Amino acid sequence: MATKYETVKGKIREVISSGQYQPGDQLPTESALMKEYQVSRYTIRRAMGELENEHYIYRIQGGGMFVEDWHNNHDQPVNQKVIGVVTTHLADYIFPSIISGIDRALSSQGYSILLGNTHNDHDQERLSLQRMLDSNVDGLILEPTQSARPNPNRDLYQQIEKSRIPAMFIDAHYDDSSLPYIDLADRETEAQLVNGLFDKGHERILGIFKIDDMQGVGRLQGFMDAYTAHPDKALLSNVIMYQSSDDVASIFAKLAQHLQGTERPTAIACYNDQLAIQVMDVVRSLGMKIPDDISIVGFDDYLLSASVLPGLTTVVHPKNKMGMDAGKMILRLIKGEQVDPIVYHPEIIERQSVKDLTK
């Protein structure tokens, strides 16, 4: 079944081909076309963008849209074959590997990537999403910004759904969205990680979790699930929660208070490896040794996790696989195929940052 923009594109092309508009004639404005066809601005822009690629119309900046001499200047339709990828970060941590996997899957089918970086900021997210919509991309791979907080850009996500643009989420998703997604089983995996600490004799565990994205919320819930299953240890748990905008110094000041208390934790479970490596520095600055005095676990298997001393016990984020699977999924969506969500259950890799207190 034809999408809305394809239907509108066909009708406008038919009007032009019938001679109702001659080469050089100005076409109605976007607003007038939206009203006439009862569709969104994105639908009109996508339809007109493809008609421009097919040399039926041309635009004059600030002057409107005009009919091109399509009889004498009509080449084969130009297919951009561009997929928009919007993530919270591009140049660091796990995202280069994810994007590399996406690119490998798409480039083999002749597609290129248009990247958008939100810097985990809602204003930047809006600019990135609007840029993608204005660029008439063939599909969208989206990582929502601060996914656990109310998002002022939900109207754009809803517009993407209503316009039937092939789109999907990676690494986090909205439960009330119909878009497919690829996620990690953050909650279940964090619970396994904490249970592993229990098995090694750790009972006083401090959790440090970011709570403005769904990954952090899931890991916090997994931390609490592990303690809920061991109610005899529940009073020994402690948690520091923070948001992306919080001052790092204040987070580490709270950490220092816990470490210098009379009942300090024997282990720390961190939101991710990036945080865990910073926590290691704080622990050392207080004259403590890892893992003799404090055990530390992370999440994501960041590149540096194996090379820090001691090596960090963590969870292996399937970065490249997520990228490859996302590229394959968006290609299936473009073909009109039905797809199911993918949820990974990653493995835990044990290194030297955890001491076995049972021995």
C-alpha cells in the first residue's frame, strides 16, 4: 500500500503532467498543499523533495516552488538512498562501534548515513530530528535523548509514526510508541551482575546510576531486584542517583562520604564503564586499593575496561552487532516487511576488579 507521501507525490505529478501547470508556473505553497491534501508538512516536503529529484519541480530560495521543463529535462528518478541516524553521542564511548556496524550493513546495499548528534540535549535533538525530516531520508535509526524524562520532542516522534516513515529505536525506546527497537535487557543483566557480587560474599553494595535515560533506570531496577530477592541484605544497600546535567564533583563527593563512613560498601555497581573508571580514580585518591578494599563493576565493556588496572568486571555491550542488526532492520522496514523487536541478553565478563570475600 502506498504511503501518504507517495500518494500525494503521484497526485501532484499527475496534475503537472496533465498540463494544468506549465514549465515556469509557480506551485501552491506548502501550507496550501497541506490543506488541499489534508496531510502533514513532512508529507508535503517528502513528496516535493522526490519530485524535485525527478526534475518535475525546482525551488527558488525564499521564492517558492515552480514547475520544471520536465518534458525536455527528465532524467531517471534520483534515489538518495540515505538513512538518518540520530544518537546522543557520536565521537566517544560505544557509539562509534554502533555506527560502524550500521554503516557496514547499509553500505553493502548502496545506502549512506546522515548523522545527527543530540549531545543528550533536547533542543539539539529537535534540530537533528527536524533536519532529518527536511532531508527526506529513506529511513531513521533513533536513540532518544534522556529517554526516561518527559520529552518535549514527542510531537516529532509522533509525526514520524503518523507519516509512516521507516523508523526504529536503538538502545532505548518509548513503550507507547509503535516503532520497533533493538535494546539490551538492562534490568535482568544488572540483577545478574549484583547477584554475582552476592555470590562472592559482598552484601554492602553501593549502586551509582544515571536516571534520565531508560538504560540507567533499567539498571537501577535490576540492582533493586537483586536486593528484593535477598530481603535479608536489603538494609545493606545504598544508591546514588544522578542526571546528565548534574555536577560530577557533587556525585563524587557523595561517593567519598559513603567510602569514608563507618559502614562503607565492599563493592560498587556503576551505571557504565566510563563512570566505573572515574570511580576507580576516586577510590585510589582516598588511599584505598581495588579490589582489596573496594570491588567495582561496570556495564558496556568499554574499550579501556580491559586495559585499566585492575581489569574491570563488566557486561559486554554487543555494539557492533547492534549496529549491524539495526542496519538490517531498517532495510527490512524500507521494503515494507514486518519486524519484531530485538532484545539482547549480554554476557558478563569477569576481570580482576572484584574480590571474592568467601575465600
